[in-house]
Amino acid sequence: MATTEPTTTPAPGRKAYWPGGIPKPLMPYSPVITAGGWVFTAGQIATDFETGLAPEVIVDPGNPFYGDALELQSRFVLKNLAEALAEAGVDIATDLMRIYQWFTSPYPTDEERAAGNTWPRMSITPYLDVRNEFIQSKRPASTGMVCRELMVKDTIVEVDMIAFQPIPGVEKIAFDTPEGVPAPLAGYSPAVRWGDWIFTAGEIPVDWKGDYMSDRFMGSPSGLAPEARINPYLWYGDDVERQTEYTLEKLAKICEAAGGHIENTVKAEVYIGHPNDFAGMEKAWKRWFPNNPPARVTIPHMGLGGAGSRVEIALMLLADDASISMETIQTSDAPEPVVHEPQAMKAGNFVFYSTQLPADEKGLAEETKRHPNFPWYKEPALLQMEYMLKNIDAIASAAGSSVDNICRRQAFHDDLTWFQMMISRWGAAFPKDPPASTTMKIGGPMQVPGSHLLLDLIGYVPEA
């Protein structure tokens, strides 16, 4: 396992790293991007980018019961990530702040998600056992989600990460679960701090007990905490609103224990089971962030790790004693959000974008549509990507940057049929050192019907 020596000062500016020991990707992204001391990895999957699945992760068809596909793929992925990070001077065992894990499952079905069921009916224990081989202590804040499909046939896990380049005198601090908050079972840190920044793990509205082996059955078997439920026998209350409220209550305690306050949140990542769940989440969100809300990306069609859960939330925030401050970014050259989030937030040398969709205040942007009397003209997917890039660049410009300083993107497709067209246009915007990227299919519809792509982005603002 790779280890590194601390650097004295992170390299200024934005830089791409191309480790020689990992498979070269087929799509335009950089395996690692560093900027201002932050390190962003692209999502890694278990492929050699030549034949499909890497040979070493294929379970022997003659002995199919003697190997576990998730274990084999997880080891391949984490080994490559360790090598990629080492190229940038980062040790996977000690320097990670945030780890994103994406698993595939045919469950929940489209019908189940629309009805509020996000349970994927799977165990990720083989992955966690492998992760423990690479990261034993000071574990990063973690999010684990289930999506529909990854970019190479038969791959079942993708992982991407955010880390910091080590600097002498700046210590990574991993916090334990504070009193009054249920402790997670998967061995991650509820919050970690590096310098000015605090990252929380993704929290869901569970107490890690639920109804299992309990006499407190509350309407249907569930992992939800009692405080996150409404009475199923009365017609009062909203499930998602209550779950969001309870989850934010937990996060507020975690933030405070880590030396920050939830109102210092710069960026929030919200995962929901279906766009139907957005309105309930939004009601609770407005109560917690009535003024100057943080940047927020909301990703639908997620499978969540607690039966009954319909929302998961992770935060990036500034510590109370941070040396930097945050600024709301607003420009008339990009669409005004119709929900309770800004176009972006800036903190230090970084821009954190809210949900990027090919939409404006009226819904799907007119310039991305085909004329109803000319149904076979134009390429909507290409037009959607061009429209989004224009908005992304306008927001970057308002923050003192440009689109080519995007460091990290997570891309969520409704249907991978549109992938090649969209990624070709995306890649054309980055002739050199494209951002680290993670791509997957989540299904549809998005929050704005007709959208083929949702983007989560972080950009860099160079020193003047």
C-alpha cells in the first residue's frame, strides 16, 4: 500500500496527475486533479479499459461459489485509487476527507422508488472488509449510494474521493459520534476536519436499530428512528419532511462537536429516492436555512442504506474559527434557481455549484428542445450539454474564474444512451487536463422532466 511523505506547501494552481500504474480511461477526465491543497479523484471502477472487467476481478466460472465479485472489484478499485493519490503526494490511509461509494442494484425498482421505498436489498459488507484493509484509523466521512448502472458492463462498485495534500502543522482530525446521536455501524467518521474545513458523513434518518429485534413496531418494519416517523394511522405529517428534519438535527450536533455550526455550511449533498420527495425535503430545508442557504445538489433515484429512509444529507462547512469566509455567487447570465439554493457559493479559492440541470425558471430550457413540428431535427442531449456549459462558465466568471477551472464533476444520467454525445461536448471544453469525473445512470425523471443529465461540480478560483 502506497505511503507518502508530507509536502511543505501544496502546489499552487490547478494540476492534473496521470499515474502510470492504473488503466488509462476512455473518456475525457483526469484521474486526479489538485488545486489549492485539495485533491479530487475520478471515480474508479474495476476495468482495464480494454476488454471490460479487469481479468483479476472475474470470478472463476468453474468455481463460482469460491469468490465474491464485490470483494474482488473493491480491492481492484481501492488499490488503483491508492496509487493515484500517491502520485499527488497523498496517502489513502491517512489523508482522505470524503469518500463516495456507488453500488449497483436492480432494486429499488422504479415503481418502488416512486412509492417511497429506497431499500436496495443488498449487503456491502464485502466492500467494507476490503476498505478496512486500506483505511484503519482516522477514517474519512463517507457516503454510500445505490445507482442503476456504471459505465462498464458488470462493474458493480465505483469509488471517488476528496483529500488534502499533507502540510506540516495542519492535522486531520476525525471526530467520534457526539452524545445524543446514534453511532453508525460501517466504521466511518461522522465528521472530519482539516484546517478551515469540516466534512460530515452522509446522515440518514435512522438510529441504526429500527424495529429489528424490538417490540416497538410502528406501522411497518423499518430502520427509521422513532423521531423520524409520522403516525401511519393518521393523515397528518409528511414523511420526507420529518425525515429531513431529524437528519438535520443529527447533523447540527455533529457539526457543533467538530467545531462548526450547521449555518456555516458551504455545500450540501442531498440524496433522495425520487423527485416526489423533493418538496418535503425543501420544507424542512427552508426552516434550517431561512437566509443565505448553502449551495446544494439534490440527486434523485438513489437507493439508501436504511430501510424506510427517503433522504440522506452530507455537508461541507467552515469551522467556527476558519480564516476564510463564504460568499453567495449570483449572476443574471445564468438561470435564477426556483428552489431554495443559490447558483453557487464561494469559499477561499473554490466555487461550489448547486444542482446543474439544462433548465431555467420555466422548466426545461427552450433552446434545448426540438420544435414539435420538426421532431427529428436537433440533438437535445447535445443542446442540453451546451446550455449547461454556458451557465457553468457564467457562474464561474461571476466568482472570478472560468469553466476550464472545474476540478471535479459527478455526472448523473437518466439514460446512458446520451452519454457519448454529452461527454464529447464536455471534453471539447477541456482541451487540457479535464476535471476528475464520476459518471453513472440513475434513471429518470430528473427534478425537471426532460433533463438527461444532472451535474455536481466544484471549481477553482486562481489567485489574482
